[in-house]
Amino acid sequence: MMLAFILAIAHTHAQGVEFIKDKWSNVLAKASQEDKLIFVDAYTTWCGPCKMMDRNVFTTRKVGDFFNENFINVKIDMEAGEGPALARQFSVRAYPTFLFINASGEVVHRGLGYHEPDDFLALAKEALDSDNNLFALKQRYDNGDRDPDFLYQFALQLYDAQDEHYPTVAEEYLKTQKDWNLKKNLDLIYKTSDASGSAMFKYFLKNKANFEEEFGSRAVNGKIQYFVQNEIYNSQKSGDQTQLKQLLEILHPGRAEEMLARMQLSYLAQNEKYDEYANAAIDFYGKYKAENWDELNEVAWLFYETVDNPSHLKQAVKWAKQSIKMDPNYYNHDTLALLYHKLGKDKKALKFGKKAIALAHKSGEDCSSTENWLREIAKGK
């Protein structure tokens, strides 16, 4: 009976990755003594994928067996204790980041993001491969190896680790290629292009149809949006919009200034800078046409909700009327009615409120909110 109990304890203990808790200097010493790599789960307490790794991956038997045999395993909160200093030392910027470190404190391999158990084991086996882990590949690269197959493999390894040098290596590889439209090359460009002025990005845009055929239009448009957002961030950080304007000119020939102004409107609205937004919107729609009725209705509605200046509200009335001319429907009639109410013109508010309700009944829209405020106005009359 006692033997069975001991075996049960041993079996339970063998489940999952066994993490030690110790000072970093002691962990390095232990790795040296046991001649093992250190596996670091670099996490934060608020990171959802980190918790998923704890729950779904670190607890599995096959992952535990492999990691316990081959690594000194430690979990380090990157925002507590020694964590912040180690995060700076090892350039940890996303979570979870998985570091494989030798006893000298050198990162030999890394990965990041949630991994399913089999993928996580593959990452660990790459780390143990002293000929093909990131450390070995970087040494080959630094020693001048520029074989195309090597550069391709190295670029993808760097990309998977989100090492900042992956675009440089990818472009070095592509310079060896006569046909960038090969499937493997399209895949590399799609993954590793991240600068709007790069040769890869220019090829991406010029051959957009090929990428859409390979990855789908939704994915390609998402990639383009990533470039735009990245340039917006860079322009806000530096105060220089040159690169952003150049990108918008490529994406929207002849409309770069307009698209930049649209982004500014969106930024002001999202950050609730409504006074600035009102002035910017009046200026914008004085220069440019709205793309559809919904756009005009949306800006008119936002004025109704956030603006008190009568002259600004009168401008919003004009937009609502223009929206109705483009496509008369319940929503823009409701907006116009409420704008008139806010301006104290309840007779006109009642008129367009009734029209809004009639259109709603015809189209099957829920207009109960309109009916409620219309009754309140009628009582006031």
C-alpha cells in the first residue's frame, strides 16, 4: 500500500514542467554544473497567452518529460524582482517570450507567443540543435555565410523570434532570387516586410493581386493596415509625417492629404477631443466630399452628441440633409430631427421625427427610442 502511494506521488510529480525558484546568478551556476541550457518562461501576471501556456502546455506529460530532462526551467515575472533587468538584458518586449540561455548567459534560441504542445517541443528541439539554433545561425551569418538556403532559414528563424534583424536578412536572401513570385518567396515577403519604404513592401503593393491569391484579400488588407498604423505611430512619436504621407500617396494616389486629414479626424474623435474635432470636421467637409450617406450621418450624429455651439449644430443639420439626399432612411431622419430639437426647433424636430418613424416601420427597424423622445417633445408642446 505504501509503495503504491509513493508511486502515485512520483507519477504526479512527473507531470508537467518543473520550474525552480532561485536567483539568476544561482540558476547560471546550476546550468554550468549540470551542463544544461536554461529555459526561461518570461511572463507577466496580466498576460493571457502566458496563462494559457501554464494551463494547457506546461502541465502536459510529454512537455514536462522533455523539458525536465534537458533544461533548467525557470519562470520569471518580467515586471517584478530581477525581471525588469533581465527583460532589458535579453530584449524581452512581448509576452510570453521563451528564452533558451547557456551557462554564460547568452541567448542561444528564443520564441514567443502561445504554442501548442507539439510546436513548443519543436521549439525546444531547435534550441538544443547546436548547429541550427539562433546562436549558431548568427555565428554563421557573422562569419560571412550568404548561401541562399541558409539566409532563407535564418530570416524565418529571426522572424519567429521577432528579432529586429529579420527584414535585413530577408532582403539579403531576396537579392539572390531572380523570381520573387515563387510561393516560398511570397511567403517570406508577406511575413517579414515591415517597413513602408523597403523593397519588399514596394513589391508587396505592386503585386498585391498575387498576394491576395495566395493569402486572401482580408489578410492582405490587414497587412496594409499594419503598415499604415505603424507609420501613424512613428509619425506621432517623431512629429514627422513625411513617411506617412508617402505611404498614403502610394495607397491612395492623389488623396494623401485627404486620407491624412481623415486619420486626424478619427484620432480626435477616439480621444474625445470634441472641440478640436468639430473644427477639423467643418474644415474637412468644406474641402472633401463624403464617400456615402452613412459617413455624413455619423459625423452629424457625433455633433448632436458632443457639440453645443449653435453654428456648429447648424452645419451638422446641413450634413444630415445631404445624407438624406444621398439615401433617405430612418437613421439620417432621426439624426436630423434630434439636431433640430437640440437647436430648439421642435416643430421641425417633430416633422422629421415622424418621417423617421414612418421609414422605420416601412423597413422593419426598431424606432422605439425615436417614439419615446417624440412623445416627450409633443408633451412639451
